[in-house]
Amino acid sequence: AVGSPPQLILYRLDLIRLRLATDVAKIPGGALQFSGVKDCFKKLYKKDRIWGVYEGCTVSILSNFLYRGLFFGIYDSLKPVLIGKYEEPRGDKKFWLAQASALLAHFTVYPLDTVRKRMAMQAGRDEVIYKSAFDCVKKSIKTEGLRSLYRGSVFRLGNVCAGGWLLY
């Protein structure tokens, strides 16, 4: 819950970054949908109002909250089992414990990141594919299988391991 207010403020920029990164011309040499950050924000706001620039934000806040809770919960649960009840972890034991906690939390929460991105990609479009985050999960699993929610998760492992290392 601590990261929620900044995430509410910065989420618009993340959504715009995602939309600009995936903006491609319909035909080679054709015009892009957005000419820049300001244009992207204006078009999304004009089409869907404030909800358009926050499409998928709820899922993002939920996944962040769950990730942090799982990370610290797994760390505190595994510490007495792997290290000892009263011993403080040191050096490599602390590092590997943090890595294991980060990886388990990452693979548990990653489907929510996929849902967030899919919800964000429909912002400002005429065609609404997903009515809600739950609908997105249901349709993704039905049409593409469970693995579709984990696409790209391996590429984020570098960030996850660095984050686990920094947190402990």
C-alpha cells in the first residue's frame, strides 16, 4: 500500500510509454498513431477520459502489493527453515534466500503484469476486447492457454534478481 500513491501518479507515464513503444504504422512508411507523449496523452484522454489513461492501474497496484507481500512473506517463512530460527542470515545465505523469495514472488504475480499490459493496450481504442481484468484472464486462458499469461517472464529475471539483491 505504501507504493500506491506514487504509482497512481506515475502510472499514466508508464501507460504512455507502453503505447508509444508499441505504436507502429499500419503500412510500411505510413503514419504512426501518436506523434509523441503529449499527443498520446491527449488522444487517450479525449477518447476515454480519465479512465483511458488509468486503464489497468488497479491491476498494477494489486500486483505490486501482492509481490511485496509475497516477497517478504516467503523470505520470513523460509529463513527459519533454511538458516535457523534465531540465526541472522549472512553473506551468501542471505543473498540466495532473497533470490529464492524474489523468484517465487515474481512467478506467482507475473500473470497480473501480463493482464495489466493487455488492459493498457486497449486504452483509447474503439474495440474493447476485455471488460475487466478477470475477463482478460478468462479470455487469455481460453484462447491461448495458461502459458500466455507467463510470456516474457523469463526476460524479467534480471530485474527480479537485481531487485531481490537490493532488498536484502
